[in-house]
Amino acid sequence: MENLLVLTHADETGSALTRASLETVTAGLELAARLSAPLTIGIVATDATSAAAALSSTGARLLAVSGEAFSQSRYATDAAAAEALCRAANATIVLAPGSSRFTRVAAGVAHRLSGFVDTHITSLGGANIIEASRWFYRQRIEAVVSRDIRPWFLLLDAGTHAAFAGASGTAKIEEVAVQLPALRTTVSGFRAPQQDQQTIRPDAKMLLVAGAGWTKKQPDGQIHAAEAGELILGFLGATGASLGSSKSLVDQGGEGNSVLPFLTHLNQIGQTGSTPRHAKGLSTCCHGEEPHVVGWRFIADRRAISLDPNCGWTRGKADVVYVADAFPVMAKVNALLEAAKA
Ligand SMILES: Cc1cc2nc3c(=O)[nH]c(=O)nc-3n(C[C@H](O)[C@H](O)[C@H](O)COP(=O)(O)OP(=O)(O)OC[C@H]3O[C@@H](n4cnc5c(N)ncnc54)[C@H](O)[C@@H]3O)c2cc1C
């Protein structure tokens, strides 16, 4: 019989679990039910009390590693916490969110326990055995993996399961003591862009993609890059959407052409970019070529605005295509969003 452990960690408040942790709880509950296996949830937090209360309705055994030392992400403390939780649970299967915090330590912890780790897991199937799915080659090939080696660590991609949301109640927490090594790293704080400067938002419902058309000569023979920037940022500000780009647009900076200053290669979607997960996507001034559209694999509802009635989007790649000039369309959309807010 397998012993399932779900590893979770708190967000920056130090007490509430991250959304990705709660998604992993859902995956753990489903797997435990299917295998009729006992489930333990391990919590890493400054104070695990409220996180445990939020998990009380799972019926799982709750273990916690808590204290000031675990309030910050740091390899030594996170690895020690995860190792202690795995040993205390005698885990054979460990599910953890693929957060930066756990992704950094999972391979090391698996090695300490003579186990094995697989990352970017998107689903867990199988009747009596565990079959973990992940995508390879830029999301083109889906592989189903099963292994005999234990403990087997599985890092789940965010957005692949619903976040657990049970009624909060009184929970019994078993505190697990951790023998910390000498700490050489002191976390002095975070430096991150302001929320409104951060345009990549993996949790957003919508993706707005900007293509190279925004910085090309328009019907009046002029380039309107500044106006394009205002329209795009206006839409992001009003909707909280995440911003993606075609490769052509972000490449233009290197070629000395007009660029949108808030775009970098991190925004690039596609074969050589990222493959985000959002409920809706709106492509603007982008041709919809295959190397770009392959990055839209996990966008459920796809719409595009392009001047070209023969663009790739109109050839079956988008659900709805508006053959129109994106400048006036987005200006109107932004005005409607402003009016709705007022
Ligand atoms: C190996 C390889 C890997 C690649 N990887 C990627 C990748 O990861 N991601 C990626 O994006 N590309 C990738 N590409 C490039 C890809 O093939 C395309 O060249 C690129 O996506 C095109 O970008 P675009 O549509 O923004 O630009 P363009 O092809 O220049 O299209 C601009 C579009 O904007 C429209 N337009 C212009 N003005 C307006 C307006 N006012 N209103 C509405 N529409 C307007 C035009 O009609 C046109 O359709 C890759 C290519 C190769 C060979």
C-alpha cells in the first residue's frame, strides 16, 4: 500500500497556503481516494495553524514544520523541512506544487531519501498503479510515466487541478522537529517589480498577446508604437490580463526597430517561448503562425484581431477572429472597460 504525502507551503503571509499548494491537495485527495491509500499533508509555514484549519475537512493526517526559519524560501531550510516531513510520513509518493520554492529543493530531497523525482506533471491517472502525465518537446508529446522506485516525488504544474476549498475547522497538527544545518544564507528581502509593472501573470483568467503588427507601419504610413503601448497597458490595467508576445515583436528590439519597452523575451509565447494556461486568450496584430500558436495549446477560448483575412488564426486556429484594425478596436474595448468600472 502506498503512503501519500502532499507537501504544501505558505505564501508570503507565512500562514495561508499558496494556491498551487491547494491545487496539489486536490490532486492528493483524488489519488488517495482512487488508491484507497492513507493521505498525509505536510505544511511548511511560519505558523501552520490557519493553514491546517483550512485543511481540516480533508480528513488527512496533518504534519507541520513551522517557525521563523521557514518563513522565507531558502534551500537549506526548505530541503530540511521537506525531508523531515517525508520521513515523518514514511511517504512512498510525494506530491508537491511545482512552485519555485519546492522545485528548487525537490531533486535534492529525493536524492537524500534515495528516491526519484519527476517534474511538470499535469495529471495523475491509472487504476491500481500511478500514471503521471507530462508534456515534452514544447507540449507536443504527452508522456505517461510510472515508476517502481520509492519514494517517488511528483511536482505538479500550477493550473492543472482545482484549488481545494473546504470549510475551515479545528485541526489536529503534529509538529515535526527539524534538525537544521548551519545556515549560510540570510534572506534580506525581495526585490520585485511593482504589480502594475509585472505583465506576466500566470494566475490571470485572460492572456493578451501582442504581435509585431503593433509596431509596423499602419495605413497612414506611420508607426504608432507609443499609442500601441498605451492601448496594451490600458487593457492590462483594466482587466489584470497577462501579457504575451509573438517572437517577431520581442525580436525587433535587437534589430533596432520600434519596440514596446515593457516586453521582453519572457513574454514570448510559442515553440521557443512559453505555453501558459489561461481560460481565454486575445491575440492582437499577430499573424497566428504555427510556431506561435503551438504555445496556445492550453488556452481554452481563443480570439484574434488581425487586419489580414487570410491570417493563420482564420484558418481554424482561433474560435473567433475579428478582421479589423486593432488600434480602434482596442481603444473602444478600453473605453467600454473604463465605463463599466465607473
Ligand atoms: C524554429 C522557429 C521557432 C519559432 N518560435 C516562435 C515562438 O516561440 N513564438 C512566436 O511567436 N514565433 C515563433 N517563431 C516565428 C513565427 O514563425 C512567426 O514568424 C511569428 O510568430 C510572427 O509574429 P507576428 O505574427 O507577430 O508578426 P507578423 O508575421 O509580422 O504578423 C503581423 C500581423 O499583424 C497584423 N496587423 C498589422 N497591423 C495591424 C492592425 N492595426 N490591426 C490588426 N492586425 C494588424 C498583420 O496583418 C499581420 O498578420 C518561430 C519560428 C521558427 C522558424
